[in-house]
Amino acid sequence: MELLGTYSIKRVDEKNYEVTYDFPDNCLFSTVHKDGVYVFTIELKSGQTQPSTTFVTEKATCTAFKDVIEISFLQEDYSILLKTFKKRPKIRIDINE
């Protein structure tokens, strides 16, 4: 089940990039980051079984660490009564290459 809608990455300045992403309004999201690695988790709210067709937009500024930014979207996935998570897509930005 794909929960991530559209996403884009825009350069803010030499070390910072803005990530904009959409997800269904019946989902929860969270962000964890450390040392230039950003993980955006999207999962259905408790009691929901299908994603909504109405989307909301979030933005985050990601800062490079040692000239690298790594961004992953961790999305909830279902397989026969088991809730699992899959990383997709994963983006890497090399600042000085």
C-alpha cells in the first residue's frame, strides 16, 4: 500500500534542502533525523484500513552532515494480517560532488 503522494526537494542554500511531501489525511507522520539522515514515517491512523483520497502536505528542512543528506520515506505496508514497514523511496544528496 503506497501512502506517499507526491514529493519534491528544493535547494534552500548550500547546506539545506526543503522536502515537501503529501500523504492521506487519515495517516500519522513522524520525522526522525540524526547526522544528515532523515526518516519520514507515514502510517494509517488506528482503526483505518485504507488510505483516504484527500491529501495533506508537510514540509521539512534537511541539513547536510559531512556534505550528505539522506532521506527515506518509511511507509506502512500490510501483508496477511501483519503490519510491516518498507523504505521507499530513498534519496541521497551529495553536496560537493
